[in-house]
Amino acid sequence: MRRLALTWAAAALALAPLAVAHHSASMFEAVKTVTLTGVVKEFQYTNPHSWLIVDVKGADGTITSWGFEAEGPSTLMRAGIRKSDLAPGTKLTITGHPMRDGRPAATWIKATRADGRVMDPHPPKE
Amino acid sequence: MSVTKSAVRTGVMLIAGWALAGALALAQAPTKEPAKKDPNAAALAAEKTRLTALGLKYKTAWGLFSALKEQAHGGKPITNQTIPDWEGIYTRTKGGTAFDPDGPEQGETPLGHFTPEYKAKLDKSVADRKKGIEYDPLSQCNSPTYPRWLDLPFMREFIVTPHQTTMIAEAFNSIRRIYTDGRGHLPAEDQFPTETGDAIGFWDGDKLVVHVNSNMAHMYERAQGFYSDQVEGVEIWHKVDANTLVANVWIYDPPALVEPWYVRQSYTRIDDKGKTLRINNWSCKGNSNNDVYETSDGGSQHGKFTFEKQGSAEKSK
């Protein structure tokens, strides 16, 4: 699996809030992040949470689909992230807080497309 | 995408550098330029002291509401010509999901003064949260109820008409109706718990004064304290500038609070010049990846994801 880094990132945590408002974030690791590179499989632009599904190829060639959770469409729109920005096939590197139980899911902190555009799903302050 | 050892090394170095830079930034914090002070901070603090004291003068929410109404000589109905301009989409100005925007961040003990029974419940929830044990009934898209409605994140709309003001929160499709047509509450013997309370009010100039009762027991937010079904609120809503709607709020709840909890809620109009924003309905049924259930120890867990491989169900519910 192409897991570039799984690390404790307490120093960066203040800049990376867990993006889960309609449920507790307790199922995610608050002080760890995972960074992966892969290809968008699907962008589920839904309420109350959106999910970005990313296919990640491992060292043995196995593909694992990871899900990155963000807030719903209105929050993503305010953050400047439209559904078409992450169409299937888009290459990116994405960072999130992973699940405690080891399943391939995380809260979405930041994504960077292959063209260099950075996508932070948290809208700026008004 | 292929994997290379150099890419792994680069990634690890980048993350390590990122963490190191963050740590250095924290270490150097005292030398950084101090945060800009709110020029209105002193005035807001004085106003908070005054309004907190005002709440303490009355034993009940109805007592405070009645005094405000008497002070306003009963209020004056607005007309189609005098409706204040509250149009637009708003979101909470500050506070995250903490009930009191002036209090500590969610996860630390809030400022409300709770009775011993409710303080014990609050303390347990705060301690459990620090241990990673936390569950929110809203995970099932249940009603946020009142007064939690006031601290919901995401977008809101306020629709003012002469006889009714309708307040819509995007989250949980939660709608409040404040009747300003002169009606009172239902007689005590006919009242029943409702999801966003029974709200009546009057206009004092361009300020909307509200009394809310007939509520349900719930929580202010996760690890922010709990309220009983006897909770009542008094609110004064006022557009203080072109983009800011403020609600001065007093919460009375004798089983849970030893004194009224005054909070200043503020909502900022979102710049939607591109007209791209939409308030869409919420549904917990629309995407099964959003299924969350309560674990046996009182924590939260996601259900089976649609993107998980077959055979990994033993890890899920």
C-alpha cells in the first residue's frame, strides 16, 4: 500500500480540525495523520458528510479504496471545492486523520492535485 | 500509481519537516507578532457583565421576558414597510460548536453553572471525550432541539414577516417559528415537548424579543453540558451591522443550571456573490458511508463502508 507517511503530527493538529460536526470524531485518530497518493474513484458530494474515495496502489500492486470524510456540499462550496474539481481519474495526494480501527478511512485535512492545486475542505473565516 | 522508495523517503521527509516546522513555530510563538485585539472587546465584556446581571434579576425566563415586554411598552408590530433586512445566508461567527462563543473550545468544561447532578454528567462527558469515548444522538440525524439549535454549524436563513419570523438551520433541516402576532403560549395544561420549542415574541423597534418553552431534554453540544425538558430561553435578536446578526440569549433550566446562562450568539452573513451556495436538505439515509452507531462502551463508530473490501466486515458492525 502506498502509505507515504503515518505520523504523529501534534504540532500541525491545530491547523487540521477533525471535520465531523454531526457525529463525534472519536473513531478517528486525533494526533495521527496519514498521507496517501492515488486516483479519485468517486466523489460522493452528499449531506451530512461528503466522501472522497481514492484508489491507492500498494507496493504489491494491490489497489485499496480509501474514503476521506469531509463536511457536506455547502461547506465544500464555501471552501471552493466543487464536485467537478475531483472527477474520477484525478491524481492527488491527500492527508487525513485515520480511523482508530485500521479501516481505510480518514477525515480529510488537505488534498493536493497533481496540477498543484491545494484543497482544504474547511472554508475560510467570513 | 507506482511506488518508489525515493517517493516514500521524500514523503516522510516532507511530513517530518512539516511537523518540525510546526514545532519550531510553536517554540517561537512568544516572538511572533501578538494577535490583533478586538477594538470592541472591552465594550463587549462590559455588555456581557450587564446582561448577565440582568438575567440574574429574574428567577424565570418568563419573568425576564415579561419585564422586557413591559419596558418596551408591549412592543410595536412591524409592517411590510418596516421589516428589518435579515436576508441572506448566515453562519455562526465564532465558537465552533461550543455553546458559549466566549467560553473554552469544545472538549473543555464550558462556562455554564450547573447543578451538582448535571455538573457530574458534564464532567463525565468531558472526561470520556478525552479518553475517546463519545456519542452524539445527532449521529442519527435526530433533531438538535433547543437551545442547541443556536450553536449548530453550517448555514442559516432568517425569514421575517410581520406576524412570524422563521429561522432555518441547514443542519438537520431544523426550523424554528417565532410567532409575533400577539398570541401567547398554549395553556400550561396543554403544553407538550417539541423539537425546537414553542416560541412567541414581539418587536422592540428593530429588535426581536423571544420567549421559548416546551422543549426536550438534550445536550448543548458534545461535552458541553446537558439540559432538561424544563429548559426555557429568552432571546433578543438584533442586526448590529450589515453582515452581523446578534442574539443575546438567557437560558433558564432549574434542574440543570443554578443560575441563568447568558451567551452572546453571533451569525455572519456569508459573501455569496457568485450565488453558488444552496441550502439542501439533510438525510442520514442518503449515503450509507455516513452511518454511525453507538458502541457498547458509549463511543461512536462508523458502520460498514461501501468502499471497503469484501471480507472486512468482521471489523465493522
